[in-house]
Amino acid sequence: SACEKAAAWAAAVALFGELRGASVQENVIAFNATISACSRGQHWERCLALLSDAPRRALRPDAVSFNAAASGCERGARWASALAVEEEMRQQNISPSIVTLNTLISACSKGSYWELSLGLLGEMHGRRLEPDAISFNCAIGAAEAGGQPQVAFELLGRMRARWLRPDAVSWTSAIGACSSGHAWDSAVQLLSDMQSAELRPNELTYNATITACERAGIWDQTLALLEGMSQAGMVPSQDTHFIVLSALLGTGQAPRALEFYRAAVERGSVQPWNAEEPGVLDFHKFPAEAAKVAVRAALLDALAAGELGRMTFVVGRGKHSEGDPVLRGAVQEVLRGEFGLECRVDYSNPGRIHTTGKRLLRLRPERPRVLCRRGARAHARAHTDAGDAPGAAAPLAEEGRRRAVA
């Protein structure tokens, strides 16, 4: 059981084997704990192997055994295997419970088979099972995975008709379905309905709504939603800012994107500068387009401030990683293609790119137009109390709010 809680599946399997070798009577409780440990460790193959091996060990699996195995398949996104477990369960004359059906619905949603999820939800009545909030949340998650906003709306209505109160998961998944289905206006309406239902949206809810607007190219609405998060007392994360930045870039708002990025850096919402290594920008967890904006801002600010020292860009996939770096090409594209700068990859750590002050000096006579000249020192002020001055992104957010209302 301790191995199960720690998801130490290998230790659980080994211990289970020792019990048999030591002639200690194996029982279904130990068997179930072993399958559960493998399930939590996302080793669905081991779950199925243990289940298949039960007859040889003179064990008769019970409902807990089958549910644990199905859960392992669900965690491993193996919907067909999860359905096969349920079929074997019925062949053993063990009635699937609400837990079983919920697991199957979730497994099908991860495989984007939303029709199967709805079919399983509909089967509950025939099996004399009453769907609960988890059942509907799993089904709404399937609608989200399949990009079916209308299905998500219908499921929300069915929940309320059964006197089941949709929770944050319900609303967020429904909004996510709007995002996948390019129904940005419905996503915004659902967010409003959630607030009217006296439920507080969380960051995932806002991110799903902002993503719906970003995919539809409604950049002004993304700014308004970001401002709404702040007004609700939330602190938008770096990932949230990246979604808004993507909306601006995707609609040709490059100057606004640069201004928005700089404001986020000054507030400390986005932190590209390595606090322990001056002149180093660390792009771990940066999307490629955000990294390109960061490079442009760093170079322009360095030129404007006359601080033309060596600059290093951490693009990942270095000496501690495997595979090709995904950001190296994006950073090199800006350095070479837009600024005409030579750069070199660190031979001792290919996850880093360097350019020097001498190379930056070649650009200095051109004096590129700079929207804000404080960004070069923004990393040194990243931890300054944001309450000391109004947010630098307020004008952009206000503009977005006005356009969204209009």
C-alpha cells in the first residue's frame, strides 16, 4: 500500500513477487495494491499483464482489480485497452460501477473519441447507474478534445437539469471546447455565465478563454481578458502573457507585441534574464515566437542604452539535454536575418548562442526606432513591488477593453 501511494510500481511488483516466493499467501488486497501502483505510475502494460496472470496465481480479480487496470489504461491514453478491460469484467460477471464508466469516458476523451464518451454516458441509465458530476465532467472533457462546443453546451444543460452544479472543471472544459471549435464569442459568454453562477474562474479558465480569442485572431479581447484577470485579483502567469503575445503577433500587431512584452518584463510577469548571469537571456519554457520578440527587445534596448557587451541566449537542448534545439533556429533567424549579426553556438554547451558587443556596434549608427528604452535593465528590477507604479501595460489593456466592448 505504501508503494501504491508513492506510485513506486517497480517496488510494488518486486514485493508482490517476494510474497509468492516466500510462500506467503497471496491475496486480492495485495494484488489490487500492486495493480494500483502500476496504474499510478502510468504503466498500463504492467496492469494488463498482472490482470492476465491472475488465474495462474490462483487469484480471482474483483471490481477493484479491473477498475485499477482500466485506470492505468486511461492514464496511458489507451482507450481501446480500457474498453477491453471492461468487457473482460462483464465476462467475469462483475458489474461495472459508476467508477468504471467514468474511467472509460475519460479514456475515450483522451483518444478524442467524443462519440464513444457520449455513448457510455447514455448507457448508464440502462445499467441502472446515475451519472454524477464526474461523469459529466469527463464527457465535457471529451467534447473539448473533439472540438465540439455545441456538445459541451448540451452537457452543461443536462447537468443542471439533473440538479448537478457545474464546477470549475465543467466550465473550463466547456470553454476549452469553444477554443478547439473556434467559437471565441461563446467562450467569452461561458466565462460570464460562470461568474454569474458565483463561481470564481481560475487561471486555467482564463487561459482557455484567451486561447479561444487568440485562435480566432481577436487580439483586443485577449488584452481585455488579461486586464480582467488583474481586476479579479489574479496574477497572470508567464504562459498567459505568451498567449496574448501570440494573439498580437498572429494578427500583425508587431509593434504592440513588442510594447506588450517590454511591459510584462518590467512588471516581472515575464522573466527572460538570468538573475545569476548578467547578459544571459534564458528561453526555457519560451515559445519560439516569444523568444524572437525577446531577442529583438534585448538588442534594441542594448543599442538604445549603449550597453553593448556580450549577450548570451539560452535556447535549450544543451549538454544536459538530448535531441535538436527547438529555439536555436528562431533566435538565429532574428540575429542573422533581421539584424545581420553573426553569432556562434557555444562548443562546450550547444544550448547557448553568443553574440558580442563588437558585432552590436555595427548596428549602432542606424539607431533603430525603440518603443521603450528601459528594457535593458528590466531584469534587475524584476522583483520590484508592482504596486509602486501603475502597470506599464495599462494603456494596451484599456485599448483592448474599449475595442472589445465596441
